[in-house]
Amino acid sequence: MSIALLADVHSNIEALGRVFEDMDSRGVSRIVCLGDVIGYGPDPRECLKMLFASEVAIMGNHEEAVMFYGEDFNPKARASLEWTKDQLNSTDHDRTENYDLWNFLGTMQQVVEDEDVMYTHGSPRVPTREYVVPADSRNTEKMAGIFDLVKKVCFIGHSHIPHIYTSDMKHASPEALGGAIDLRKLGDDRKVLINTGSVGQPRDGDNRASYVTFDGNIVRFHRLEYDVQTTVDKIYAQERIPNFLADRLLVGR
């Protein structure tokens, strides 16, 4: 049975809905959410409710910030954060529903391990904060420190860039690997870190939603077109969400 792993939805219900359609077509039986369901986008409530179905829900830095305080958020991210808080507390909705949303946020964990597979948002070292990007493949100290905490496989998000890293300091984009990697070919002596990319705010120059499926051996990357313009228009309609957060969706940056 396949697991769907998705990260960085960022309140983009059009992208998330398209991913759910694709998961259904593939017979996905389990969902692992790697954090940042909220923030930036116009539909935090709807995205959280859709992901109540997650078997595992990881806390991202945006969930951490809305639950506590995002002291290191830039002004654009903070504006979106404050608007999101207001949406989750909205008196236009039933109080019980608001409670359910906050309760879901409160159950999110920073790291979950399932035998030799780890799930976290940023990295095993600093779960909600540390970025891993392709340039880090040259930082052997950083990568060795991360892989020291990984048993075999670790799935992450946070950078919004789908990518694969191995403990022998090699890395590759999904495209370079034909969209999939068979973990059996790594052998017993190599570990792997897999960034699923972003569902709702890709930053690799491709504005299609990104997520992965995993059957226990093969990790497959999926890119899906969705109705980007509808999401953009919704953001433009919200005075408190900076237009920049809509514009970047069009170009995947």
C-alpha cells in the first residue's frame, strides 16, 4: 500500500484538492503531512480540515508560529500569520469547529519515526527551523550531523524544493532520477533524505503542486497542475495578505 507524503500546503486549497484527486486515483491508503499546512495562502481552515485525514501530522514552522510566536518571520510572512490566526478564531464559524482546528494543531509532533523511516519538517536536528537545500551537499559537517540522526530514510519539507540527498554526500533532483528512486538500490550502508517539495507554494521554478508516494521501496515524485489563478485571486482579495504571496505562485518561486 502506498503512503502519500506532502508538505508546505500553505493554505492553498486548490493545490491540495488536486493532490487529493491524484491520491485517490493512485489508491493511496495513508497520508503523512510534513507540516506548514497553513500560512501564506487564503484557505487555512479548509486545508486543515482536509488534512484531518492524515495518519501522521508533523508541525511546521508556521504551525509553531501560530501556536506560539513567529519571532523570526519576515513582515510578509507575519502579516499572513496574523490573518491566519484571526481566521482560525473567526466568530463566523462554529466554536466547536474552531476548537477542532486548534486541537489538530496541538496534536502535531515535530518528529515521528516508523521503524527506519523518519518524518519531520525541516531536518532531524532542528525540526521546524533548519533548511536543507541542494547547496548543502557541499557542507559535509552539516549533512553528516543530520544523517547521524537518521536510521535509513527521512522525509522532509520546508525548503519547498523537491530533492534527494544521500549520506555519501550525493544529491539529485527528481527529474535527474526520472521522477523516482528505488531505495533498495542504495544498499545497507547509505541513508537518504527526501524533500517532497511543496504542495501549495513551490519554489523550484515549477509552479505545479509537488508531493510523493512511497510503497516501502520506491519513492515517486508527482507534479500536478492546478487552478493557480483562483488561489492568486483569493489572495489579491484579502487586503491583509501581501500580493507578493500570490505573485510568486504564478512562477513557482
